[in-house]
Amino acid sequence: MRLFILGLGYSARHFVRRFGDGFSHIAGTVRDPAKRDDLAGVELHGFAGSRPADATVNRIRDADVLLISIPPDSSGDPALAALGDVLATGRRKVVYLSTIGVYGDHAGGWVDESTPPQSSLDRARLRVAAEQAWTETTQGDVAILRLAGIYGPGRNALVTLRGGTARRIIKPGQVFNRIHVDDIASAIMAAITHASGGTWNVCDDEPAPPQDVVTYAAQLMGIAPPAEEAFATAEMSAMARSFYASSARVSNAKLKRELGVTLAYPTYRHGLDALWPASPRSRP
């Protein structure tokens, strides 16, 4: 299989590291190929939203699998805007990485793939529109993976504690959903081999208050966690505060049932336990 990735971000790069050997050729886009020397074995193509070079178009046209991890902007999905004519032709497996943010606020209640998106945030509404656009372009044959908050090597509470940026913001009743990047990679591979398209939530088994994750990471490190801060009075950017506008417990039952995914890290504790031995031992 020939794989083309639109947007070689954190999750897509990790997928290549884990499953790249299963493809005969891998290519993908970055904004500036000259600045990316960390993607050995991947043929890099520049893409910044406008129509790319013919060589890029040809690689996309010839791909057997297309993985999209470029977020929409205010004008819609950048890949479809620039390459819609190419993407609407041919038969290929298409996997689109979306977000569970589309569900919006459910006051901590459970949601699943049958729950209608209802977020009031512009970025979530743009995601819903992008999902629909990809569904229409592929005539329904797209695997939409709605990802929870992503963590893994280099991006986790151990790192923020060490860097002095971890915070314990307390908002009563608030829960977040999260997923280890290894489990995202497994979900992508399962979606690629699945017979048809569909929508699946990619999250772990235990939605939890964000402060609990920081506290557990501090315990592993043998340090005191940062002081608690009340959400109502905490100094936060508008973007950071907007994440607390939604609280929902997202079900992964369909991911396990239909795609057969077994999570390597079913809770944040499993994930942090595995990350800690490989983490530098210097204290903040």
C-alpha cells in the first residue's frame, strides 16, 4: 500500500514510526520540507493551503491510503479547497482525524457517536463541516476518527511539571477525555483495514478531572503538585479557558466493538506509568 499523509503532525508521525513498515511508499506534507529532518523514510512535500506542485498532486492521486490530519480554518478544509478535484476521483482508503470537541458540553454526561454534535465553539463547528465535506467527497467511504486530548512521549503531564508549566485548575464537575498517541496509531491502522467508512471516538476508558492527571504525575516524580487554582479566578488565555466550556464523558465502546481496538493505555495512569521510566529524572 502507498500512504500519503496530509499534515505530518504529532499523531501522524507517530503512526508512521509504528506502522510505516506496512507500506511500500510513504509521502506527506509539511509547510517547509527544508526544515524537517526528523522524518527519515518519508517523502516530503510542501503544502501551505494553495494548490501544491504537480509532483504532490500525482502522489496523492496514486495513493492507496490517505490520512488527513490538517485542521480546518475559517475558509473550510484546506486540503479539499486545494485538491478537491483530485480527492473526489479514484478509489482509496481515507482516514480523517477529527476531534471529540464536536460534541460540546453535556455537563459530564456520557456521549457516543450517535450523539449529535452541538458545540458552540467556532473551531468545533468547522470540524463538523469538514467531516461532512469529506463524507460528501468520498461518498460516505471515509473513516472519521474523533480524537480525545492527545498525550504521549514529549507531550504529557510529566513534561509540563518538569518545565514548570503544569497547573491544577479546579472547576467542579469538569472532566476531560484523553488518548495516548500509541492508541491513536492503533486506531488509524484498524480504520485502514476496516471494510467500510464510519465514525469512531478514539479515547481511553476513564474521563477524569484534569487536576487528577497532574497530581498522579507529581506522585510518580516524587514532587509536590502545583497549588490548586479556582477556575473562576485563574488567569488563563481565552483559548485555554474555552476548553473548560465543555464537559462530557465520551464512550469508546464502538471503537472496540467495530474496529477491534484493544487499548494499550486504557487510563491516564497506565500511560504515565509507561512514560515515566523513559522520562529524564532531573527534577524541576
